[in-house]
Amino acid sequence: MSDTERLAHLASEMLERGVRRVHVLAWRDLDDDEAGGSENHADEFMRRWQETGLSVLHRTSFATGRPEVDSRNGYDVVRRGGRMSVFPRVALSETFHRMGSYDALVEIWNGVPWLSPIWCRKPRILILHHIHGPMWDQMFPRPVAAIGRAIETRLAPPLYRRTPTVTTSTDTHEELLHLGWRPDLVTTGPVGVDEFFSPGGEKTAHPSVLAVGRQAPVKRFVQLMEQVEIARTTIPDATLTLVGDGPERKVIREWIERHDAHWVTLAGRVDREELRDHYRRSWLIASASLAEGWGLALTEAAGCGTPAVATDISGHRCSVLHDSTGLLAPLPELGTVIARVLADRGLRDRLASSALARARELTWDALAVGVLEPLHAQVTRPSGGRRNR
């Protein structure tokens, strides 16, 4: 049975048992200016669920320039509340059915939990890409960071240990077990790569490095530029292109000016076709990120036949298979590794071939099945989905 057929079968059995309306809670929406891999991940499975006949409503916070009530790829979108106020607002709305009744719930936990075990008595699952850990210190002042870390790792976990949970990282899987999750309730599945991201065209005539992502502190773009500068001591004609925007853009620009880094190009936000062109042209893609749930840009680049060099962190270990689809290294060694890959055509070709082969195995249909299966299990078990209260 193909993934598409499996997905249709699961949805059909849920519909037969009266589960038609599924609410999916997420901190940010795909159309938000700060959207990233987590939001893309949600859109991919929601659109596929909607196509099977399930009715999906995506509840998230307000996005600048976007209507409060909207639709995208067939499913409904409700954007109300600020970054923090959205959490209590959703709990109240769902408790009193202000967004209509629903039959099942998906909670996407991105640092701050929705506390659905307290107020939801319907079949539900949790999606948790990664534990934020050191990211709290980069995003908030120390006292606030300490509170956030305590909520994520000490206060909320006891509520969720009996909740079926889906993650994309084997390291996060292990962290959840360490925090007390039941082993049989945690599943791990890879993120997909759209077939749109495919090889084509010519590589740049000079050694070129690409980095893609929201320019936030956790991505460590300044440190990446420092590492590429190290690589340039042996590969002097190497360039770096940064695709994306975000709160660190001013800091990045100041670094470029201070170091007279004419070899860095700030491409800004680009459309899908231009992004694919960047992937295709570059010799390699790099990431110095401190934490990731999954390095989506790295696997999209792999789909275009471009290998990766990235920091050896949880999310990267799943999206990049070391010495197969790319190379992983500690941040201080990235520059040396980047120079090695740029200088060795044979190594680069071997990594590119393996990256492309693996990317073709990663499908969004498989992801949609992997997320629906634990929810289907909640719906179809004799207890009627009450086990995960």
C-alpha cells in the first residue's frame, strides 16, 4: 500500500467513527513573516489531511497583513491573539466551542505548551520538533529564559507523558524519554522534500556557499560568516550567499561592512523558484545553527543535488547523514570542513549523489501518514481516545 493509499485508509476509518473536524494548534502560521520549517511541516500534513476528506482548522496567532479568518490549501485558518495571548485565548475558545465543535486535536508545541491535557477530552496528539534548551537564553532576558526553560522541561512534561507525541529528531525522541514520556507513545519520522526541489542548471564558476533561514540569533549567521572567512584563507575565491530575513539582519550587515566582506551577498527573502535556483547553483549549503527540529533547507538543497556542511546538533543529525549526504562538525571546525569540501571535487560529487538519492526517499505523503497514525490509534481504540487524558 502506498503512502497515499495508507493516508486515505486511515482517514476513511476515522470518518467512519465520526471524526471529521480536526483542530491543529500552532504558535505561528505559514504566512507569518517569521514562519519557518515547523510552519511548513504543518502545512504539508494539513493540506493532505484535508484532501482525504477530513476537515482541518488551523488555529494560530495574528499575522501582520493577513486576515483573521482565512483558508489555505483547502483548510481553514484562524489567526487571533498575540504571541503569548494566543495560548489562553485558544484554551477558552476550544473549551466553549467558539470556533465550532471539533472531534480531534493536534497540538504543535513550540517552546510554550498549549496545556491541552488540562482542557481537551477528545482524541489528541502532540507534535514537538525539539527542546529549545540554550535557545531560551538567545531569545529572552535571563529571568524570562529560566522560566521558559522550566516550563518546557520541568512543569509541562508531567502533563504530557501519556500523550502520543510525534517528533522529527531521534535526539529529541531520546530527550522526551529522559523527561518521562512513555516509549510506546513517542514516534519519530523524517520531514519530506517536495519534488519541486530537483537538480538543474549549472553550478557557479567559483566556489559558492549558501545559507538559508530566518536571520535570528539561534541560526548564528555571524558565526557562519566568520567560519567562511576562515575557509577563504585556503579557498580565496569562495563566496557566501545568505537567503532570508529577520531580526539579526542589521547585525549581519554591520559585520559585512566592518570586515569589508564583499564576498557575502544578502539575497533577502526570495520566492520558491529563486530559492531553487540558489540551491542548484551553490557548491554546498551550510548551517551554523545552535538548535533545529529538522534542517529543512538542508534537505531541500539535497533534492537539488547540493550537499551540506552543518553544525553537529540534534536536528542536523537527522537531515544530514554524516559523511554520506554531507558533513557535520562543531562550530569552530566548520570553516575547515567547508574548505575541505570546496577543494575536493570527488568528495563533493560523492556527497551530492548520496544527498540527492536520500532526498527522493523523503516524502511529505509519508510525513502526513506518520502524523495521522497516532491520532488514528486514539480514535479507533476501544476506549474512544480517552487514554491520553
